Amino acid sequence: MPGSPGTTTPQIGDVLDSRYRITGVLGAGGMGCVYLAEHVAIRRPLALKLLHPEVGGIDEVTKRFEREAFAIGQMDHPNCVDVSDFGRLQDGTLYMVLELLDGVLLSDLLEQEGRVDWKRAFHIARHVLSALAYAHDAGIIHRDVKPENVILVEKDGDPDFAKILDFGIAKLYGDGKSEEVVLLSSNDPKLTQLGVTIGTPTYIAPEQAFGLPIDGRADLYSLSVMLYEMITGVPPFDADEVSALLRMHASTEVPAFFEVAPDLRVPEAVERLIRDGLEKKPEDRTPSATLYIGRIDDVIARETSCPSVPPEPGSGLREISAIVAEGVRATLGPAVGRVAAKRKKPKQILVALLTVLGLTMLSAFAMGRRVPEYLPGSSDLPLLPPKHGPEAEAAADLLSQGRPQEAAAYLMEHRKKVDDEPYAQMVLGHAHASAQRNIQALSAYEKAISIEPDLAQDRLMRTNVELLLHKKAPGVVDAALEFLGMLVSKTGDRRAEDQLVDLASFSKVSRTRHKAVAVAEKVGLGDRIDRLSSYLLDLEHGATCADRKDAVAKLRALGNKKAIPDLRKARKRIRAEGMLKRKVNTNACLRVDATEATRYLQSL
């Protein structure tokens, strides 16, 4: 019934509100689930956010959801995620239609790299500040600026083009509503509790934390906390108890960079700018996002040896050796040589080489030739099967010419003819992958394999999936892991089995490892997972004390004495804090649990 709490749980293929067809799942959170979808009429891929049925009847939740849609709807800015529609389904379920983003959450980048070069951090912050300047001018305060709400996408050759997400707790200037005081009881200071917290404690401004009136300078404080963390690798304040953390924001002096990162070398002006943004009183901070951008530009101009050249995102990486570049030119020709001669990250070089190899294979596909013998893993099997439609051949030819978007568009135009043609779907997957539309690529690959299981051995497809498994975008990695699960369940693919088991056992990225465990268990591979290695990684890399205590409990239940040395080591983990380098046991919360687990294992 319209207006009542929703009960919609869409399935793949369902069409919602007569306009949006569900094609996949991107992720879920406390308030809702985000689905991959497409507009039925124009076939445009998009993200569809639905409010969870169980919270749809909570007034504060629905207001927050509506406020997010309204706030984003007011934001027509390249550094803000776009919302194109908002509505309510017949059963009352609220939904929001957002642009589909394929990128890396800043929080995931920091988890992977620890910290980033200061020029790269300023480059990312400049994008976020541009969005905040626009929002503040429109009378909107974000109130939850943090790494989890910033996504980096590639745009116009910039791999660190930042977009700000989640205006769910945004506040409008002059809306007449009083602020809410943060009353968190959780031991996880980064956890935002629904209906209680306005902001995230690790990044919250002092005046916001204690319910005082706020303006855009609260967002600038949060951004400064984020910048501090990006450059040093840790936030300025950290505490197990939220109340203690809030007091630190309000009264504790911001530690100098050398205190938290003794090996760090950055210009003094960089630290001074960030510390100005972390002043306790709003009137002492940089007054606006626009002026903050101006100060960033001034620092970069003064501190960069060539001020006339804009700093390259991700600068600080070593250039690829000229010898390596020449070797690439000699081996694979001028097209790859031009790529290698440019200043790129090692992973970008790998992607470039694989792209060239893939286009060579696709050219052979289009012409009906065999794979050239010099390609690694080549065989005598022809890439172009005897039964294929002209659409697959035409699209493969476009793709071999380096025109992936045209190849995909061509196949979409002939959708009725190629929907059940496995080889056309495989080419469509290659085209989407080449154009960095990763979720759509996996969807096309799955359709191709479901029709023709032998295509699970397609070399380019396997290469593309391997690359997706190492992306820093959690939604893409999750989808790639689910794809491996599909290969196992539908084709019994041994290689996919080994990949899943390996990631579930040994991946150092906690989120990837946990998702791989879930997928492996779902397809019957749970008994092959190296639980000891997986739990020890949880013990070492757990984000919170609760996570690490859970790992201790699992190790105890596992009953493997090989865990004893790591449990003993975990109890004694220390770090230096403060001006006098006072030693603090960061795993003090594990002392009792780890000791009891050790004794139990010794008794076995």
C-alpha cells in the first residue's frame, strides 16, 4: 500500500516503477541496498538505491533518505554524485536513482597504501573542497566528510578525480532545527549510529560534536582531519571510548606530524595549512572552502620545483626505467612503447600491456585467425568459433581497433539479435572491460558462460577478471568474487576454485578475504579454506579491538596450537605515542581473551 513501509526485495530482471530493470547488486548498508540497474527505455546503466523494508517505517530514517535525495538533487557539480530520480514504489518503498560510479573509496586506498604523497592528498582534497564550496553556496552542510564518503574515479585522464558521497545527514542553513548531541556508546569511534549520531566521531568538528550551531567550517574541519590522515597515515585523535575522542577534538592539541610519523618529510607549509583547518574555534579556521583551495594552490606553487606545471596525481612514484621502456618497444612494438615511455604506475603498465595483448587476440577473433604463437599461453584452438553471428565479428573488429565504446554501443543496438548469442556477449564483456565499465563486463561474461560453458576458458576474460580482483573498488571486487563463485557452481572450474580458496585464506585485504570466504562457503569450498591463516590475518589487521577479539575467539575454537605464538605476540603489540614517545599497548583489550585462548590451546 502506498505510503506504508515497503516490502520490496527485487530480483535480477525485475522492473521497478516501470522504468528501472534490476541487473545486479552493488552493495548494502544499514539503511538500504544499492542495485545495478538500467533504464528500460534508453538502456543507460545506473545505481538504484532502495531503503530497507525493515527501516522504511522509521520516520527519522525516511526523512534522512529524503533529505539525502533532496540535498544531492540540489548539487549540479562534477565532484558530487548525481541523482536523477527519486520516488516511492507502490508498496511504499523509497528509492533513489544515482549515477553509476566505478572507482576506489578513499578509505580503501588508505587501507591499502597507509598514506599518500602530500601533493596527491592536496589534489584529492581540492576536488572535495570544490564540491563543498558549491554545497555551502547552495546552503547545504554535508556534516559527514570522511574517507568512506569520497570515491576516486578516472575522468579526463585523472585517476584521482574525487566525488563526494552520502548527503544523508546534510543540514540546510537556517532550517530552524537544533543540532543533536553525539551520544555514542559503541567502542568503535568510526561507527555512525543511525538516528543518534550526526557525523562520524573520528572526523567530527568540536562544535558539531557537542550540538552547537554549525556552518560550512565544520565540514572544513572534517576535511582537515581527513587530510591529516591521508598524509600521516593516522587521524590526529584516536581513542577507544567515543566520549574521550570527542573531548580530544574539543581540547587536545593536534599532534605534530613528526610525533605520529617520524619518518615523514613534508614542507612546513603543508602541515601549517592543515593545522589551521583543525583549530578548535570555527572563527580561527580557514573561513571557506574557496579560500582553502586558494591556500592549497599557493602551497603547491611555492613548494613545487616547477610551479608552472600542475602537480601530477600520485606523484612521487619512480619513473619506469628507460631500459625497460626500450625493451617493451623492441618486443611489442611502438603502440606499447608509447605507453611505457609515459610516467605511469606499475599497475597501469600491466593494464596497458594486457590491453594490447587482448586487442591482438580480439583482432584474431574478428578475422578468424589463430592466436599468434608468441602470446603467452597460446594454443592451436581458433579464437573465432565456427558458429557466430556477424554482430560478434563486427563488434570484435571495432574493439580490435581500440574503439570499445563503439563496440558496446553496436551490440546494444542489436540487442535482440545478440542477447542469446554467447560469443557476442563475450565480446560485449571485453568491450565493457576495456571501457572500465567493470560491473557490466561481468554481467555480459556471466550471460555468455551461462549459454556456452566452454567460454569460461576465454583468456582475455580470465585476464580481465584477474585485474578486477585487484581493484580497490569494493563493489567491483565483490562482483568479481561472485563471478568466480558462478564459474565454480556452473562449470566446476578448478582455476576459479583455487582463486577463491587462495583469496579466502591469504588475501591481506580484510574485506576481500571475508567476501571470498562467504562465496567459497556458498559454493561448497569451505573445507578447503586455510582457516588458521585467515584468522591470523584477522588478528593482525582487524580494524577495531572487537574485530581482533573475534579473531582470538575463532582461533581458540579452531584448536590449532600453531596459533599460540601469534596470540602471545598480539598481547604485547605496542606503539609509541606523544611527545615523550610513551609506549602504549594497542591490544590491551585482548590481554584476557588471548591469554585464556593460549592456555586452552596449550592444554589440547
